Amino acid sequence: MKYIKNAVVIIMLSASSNGLFSQIKPLDAELTNYQYPYTVHFLSFKSQNNDLKMAYMDIKPKAANGKTIVLLHGKNFNGAYWEKTARDLSDKGFRVVIPDQIGFGKSSKPQHYQFSFSQLAENTKAVLDELKIEKAIVLGHSMGGMVATRFTLQYPEKVQKLILENPIGLEDYKTFASYQTIDDAYRSELKNTAESYKNYQLKFYYDNKWKAEYQPWLDLIAGWTLHPDYPKVAWDAALTSDMIYNQPVCYEFKNIKAPTLLIIGTRDRTAIGKDRTPKELQDKMGQYQELGKKTQQQIPGSKLVEIENVGHLPHIEVYDKFWNALYGFIK
């Protein structure tokens, strides 16, 4: 324990000394000292013998158009990064519901939980049931795209339209990368720092070009690494990495019936387990300029909007292009 505390101090001092990460503040497991852009509500429920709280934002428009859209976050994110998207959707009359999945954001971080996309879909449905929402448009980014896909397959009657923004899971990572035990994944997660997170995002998300508007979404996950709660967060991160690796959705795209839009930044190269993949196969993973087209062919009647020279987060990197694609599909 003394070693862990000393390591945290060293990381904080190092970050402060080079000036790159001195603005990052320690954040507890459920982000209680971080304010989301909209009022946060909690659904309390029992799941797998755990008493859990699932955080969500429910933004109601001034002039409702009768439609609801659910925004599902990615693995390295939480609902807060949908702030601008939610505001613009609300201005257009949409009710916007933004959950933090269990294990993420302000939601509970259970240490004994069988994470599955089916379970996350069920938890998401529980929020909609609590709000008495019978049908919704569902938008998922990154890992949220896998959740959105499973939700659409599991509860097709509840989905008006499906939008997938640079989803992971467009390929089966098991066919490239070797298995990593949860214990090994946990040890790897514990090594994360503000600097390692930033380097990852620069490489895979932003083409090695950093902008100030990216900083808040780095601060959120980096702040966890500076808090004594981080092992709790890291453990759930390891469990959800295992979920992504072992529960592909790509073989079931053909079964999606809802009208579907794929928004794909073609520069994206995100792929789970690339560091565990033989070098000769690494360059074949995460080729979104090819995966987007392939997935469109698999989902009956789907539409594809490719955004050239854009990475993993179109709604952060090139918001206007993302918005035009999204609103053109749902208006």
C-alpha cells in the first residue's frame, strides 16, 4: 500500500514538473467531485446480487418533437462528452437520455460482476422503463456501438433508428489478438497514467495533433489514476476489456432490422488487443476505411457516411460534419 501511494505521488510530481498534466485533478471512482453538464439522476436496482446505482442524464426539450434519443458512451469515456450533441438535439426538440453504464462514469463500480453486452443492454432498458420511454433512437460511439448493437438485437421493438459512430467491434478481435487474462489486463490497467492515456489518444484518436477541446475528456480518465479509488476503476476496466474481446457483435449485423446509419471517421485505427497481435497482422486491424463499407453491406438497408481524415471521435474532432450526418438521418 505504501508503494502504491508513493508511486501516485511520483506520477503527480512528474506530471506537475513538466507542466503537461498539472491541471488534472484526482477523481474518485464515481466522479462525485466532477460536475456533469446536465442534472444527473440515479436508478437504484439489484443486479447479480449487487446493489447498484446507474447514473443518467435526462434532457427534456423546451419544444418537444415527440422523439427520444439515447446516447451511449465509449469505454474510455462517460456521458459527459455528449454535452454539445445533447444541447443541439434538445434545441431541435429531441428528448435526450444519456446513461453511464455500470462500471463507468458516475455509475457503480462493482467488483464482482459478470459484464456482458446483454446485461448492459438490459440495464439501459431499465433506465428507459423507469422513464416510461417505449421507443427511442439509439446512438452508440466506440464501445457504446457494441452496446447499441446488442440493445437493438435484444429489444428491436424499442429502437426506431440506430446510429453507430466509429463503433468498435466491427471485427472479431479474437481472430487477431491472443487472449489476455483478466488478471493481466488488470495489471496493465494499473500502469495507466495521464501521459499514457494522452499518448494513446494522440496516436489512435487525433493523428498526433492535440487541441484544447480534447483536454476535458482526457482529464476525466486521467484523474482516476491519481486517486486511491483507481484500483476499483481499473478492475472494472479489465472486466469490460474481456467482455469486448470475448463477445463480438459483428456476426449478427445481418440481423439488425432498424434503419441504421454508420458515421465513420476513416483515419481511425482503434482495435482491441493490437499490442498482443503478431506484427504481420497488426496493420490489418482497425482499418475503419474498410470496416465501415464492410459493415454497411452486412446491415440490411443501412447508410454510411464516411468522414475523411478523421479519427475515433468525429463528434469531438469535427463536430459540424458529425452533426450534419446525424441530424440528416433523424430529422
